[in-house]
Amino acid sequence: MLQVAKLLPRGAGLAPVLLQRAATVELDWDVRQKSRFDCTDSRGRHLGVFLPRGSVVRGGDVLVAQDGSLVSVIAANQPVLVITPCPEDGTAFDLTRAAYHLGNRHVPIELAPDHLKIEPDHVLAAMLRSMHLIVTETHAAFEPEAGAYSGHGHHEPGHLHHGVEAESNPTRSHEHGDHSH
């Protein structure tokens, strides 16, 4: 088994030609949200993935194996529910309202300007249909939002927030009563 302990988000820093030559692995959301899993890449190699706890693998990320080889991750198609507003009398606000209710239930959700995507759940589907939304079952890649507290791309060093570098003044948001961080 070839061990993998490094993840390069979106293949950061790698030349496109290296990514084109990399093996691939298709993983669904259930696997990609785990930090430890086994899989087989497109070259038939058995991989044992051991990432830091809390790691989430996204489609487009690159795994680096112990031998230095690269494995490009593809978000596999899986059963999902696609939620859209009613074409006759729906609005984009209907999606905002649905996202609010799903978020209140801590449902992993993929957001897009014209639709939402969640994993299949007949109770949630019924709730969304009762809100006059169109719920369609299909197979597609699923890339839910990382969440405000996940640390994925939020408050990176040097990132400006309210005109102050986030890392240089961590108490700034609390001084102004903003407890959303």
C-alpha cells in the first residue's frame, strides 16, 4: 500500500503539465470528508490516505504519495438533490430561504446562484417541496460549503479584513461587537 500524508489544495504551486501526468482518483463526498481512508487510483495503486485530522479533500485537490507521485482528486458523481425555484412564480430569495432552513439543520449544502445541492433525504425533500421549490434527484459531483469556522481559506495570513491584517490584530472584530468569526 502506498501511503499519502500530504494534500495540495487545488494543486497549488504545481505546473499544469505535472497535473496532466498525475494519476487520478474519483471519490464521493462521504470519503472526501474523512482524513483517513483507502482508495485505488487510476493506475491501480492501492493508496492509504492519512491526512491531518479535520482535513477535507475537494475535487481538484492533489494528493502527494510517499514516493513523490501525484494523485489528482476528482469529485465523483453521487446521488444528490438539486433544489431550484419554481419557474413560474419562484425567486432567488426562495433559495436563500431554503439555504437558511437547511443551515439550521446543519445539512451540508452546495450553493450556486441558481440552485442548491444536498445529499438525498426524503424528509428534507418534502420540506423543500412544501416551500414550493423544485427538488430533482440526480447524480452529480457534490462540493458542499466548507463552513465559516473550517479554516479552509478563511483568514489566511495577509488576508485583509476591515482594513486590518487578520493575523496582526486578532481582537479587532471583538472590539466592535462582531462575534461572527
